[in-house]
Amino acid sequence: MPEILEVEFYRRSAETVVGRPITAVHAPDRWFCKGGTTPEELKTVLPGARALELGRRGKLLLLHLDIGRTLGLRFGMTGRLIVDGQASVDELEYSPRRSDPAWDRFGLDFEGAMLRVSDPRRLGGVQLDPPVERLGPDALAISRTELAKALQASAPLKAKLLDQTAVAGMGNLLVDETLWRAGLDPARPARSLTPDEVATLHKTMRQTLKTLLRRGGSHTGDLQDQRHRGGLCPRDGTPLSRRQVGGRTTYSCPRHQH
DNA sequence: CCGGATGTTCACCT
DNA sequence: GAGGTGAACATCCG
């Protein structure tokens, strides 16, 4: 997916629909409707409603509607939000360049605007009143204290950062980039971090998200070009370690990440 | 041809 | 309960 940065771009690009009434609902894929939400319900509830504002919690995009309901959009790994027929994030590595209309899993028409979720692999989804409370603090807003609390676990540091109920928004690329910059070993038990290390991680995470947001996305990290077998640490030239941590392929520098 | 890829959920173990 | 693993989703790429 889109990790938190891409979803933030989606949120911004979709601002254009605020205040406009929904005129039509496209929900051709029942499987894409999650958590008890059905195409029939969406087509009954949504027409006529207006978006009051757009929100986001981690990777979950939220349309707060004037009918007291909230529509949640998830993008999985390959989902894209298309606004007014134009993809808002062009360089989504694992999405095909051109979007096939057959991959439109959900869409809303507004007066003078439209949204489409194009998702080849169908890993995303749409849900009315999604359980936002199950997500941890948003990675772009989390405090040091909240981060420290999220790391009170024996699981690997990386696993907790990927756990959306602990911290919402971090994905595989952002976690590897952040831990590489912070000099922290992804496999360390989360709760083994000292208060100083938590402070460093917090500062580094904020700086990393800010920088990569400015650069244009999760794939613009300094580590990105070396995320392959035989890759070298951009900082010290050491061959990178490649292993599974928290169930995901993980690149880290054995020399400067501890 | 095969493996793996910015993700989440669930079943099934330990 | 916590944590780990593998499957499922479906397409593209090296």
C-alpha cells in the first residue's frame, strides 16, 4: 500500500469532494466491502450524503459524512485512489502503470467530482464506520510517551512498529528506513530499548516521515536502492543483512544497527 | 517457471 | 494472552 505517506497524499487530493453531494455509488465487488458492510447498504446509505471533512488514521482514509456516518477506505498493497479520473500517486512501485477499469473495486460520484479505488490484487477494502479505535496512535502524530507505551512487548521492534494496533501507519519500507536511520536492530525485543533509544527512534521516525513526505513517498528512502540481495549500506558500505522479521523481508546494516 | 512484492485477517500452533 | 507461521487475495516483475 500505500503506507501512511501515500494515504496522506490520497487524503489531500480527495479534499476536492468536501461539501459535494454523492450522486452515485459503484460497488461491483462484494468481497471488497468489509466488516459487514454490503454493496446494498452503501447504495442505500451514501447517495445524497456530503463529506464534511476528510480524515486519516494510519493507512485508513476516512470520509466523515453529514449523515453521522464515516466511510473508511483501505488500499492494501496495490490500491490507488483515483480522483477525477487521475491517479494521485503515480509512482506506486507495485501497481501497474495503467489502471484497468476492471480493477475499480469501489467508486463514488459526486456533483463535479469522482473517486475510484483501483486495486488489482483486491487487498484493500471499504467499510462503513470502521473500527478506528482499534488502531494505535497515528505515526505522523505519535508522542514519545505513546511510542514508549507501544513498545512494551517482547516481540521484535520491527513487528511492533508494523502492528497497526500499536502504531498506525508504518509499513515495511518506512520501518526499515527508520530503523536504519536510527541505528536500531529490527530484531531486538521492543521492550529492550532504553529511554534514550526510544527518544532517538521517536525523533528519527518523525524526521524520516517528514523527509519522505517531502520527497514524494515511502519508496524515496535512502535505503531503497539497496533493498536487494547484495545491497550495501549507504552509510558505511557494509553488505546489508536480508532476513524475515515480523513476517516481512527486512534489510538492515549489521555494522551500525544495534 | 518461480519467488516475492508499500497489507490485513484469520486459522492454527507453541 | 502473546507471538509465530502460513494461507488467501491477484497481478506484475526480475
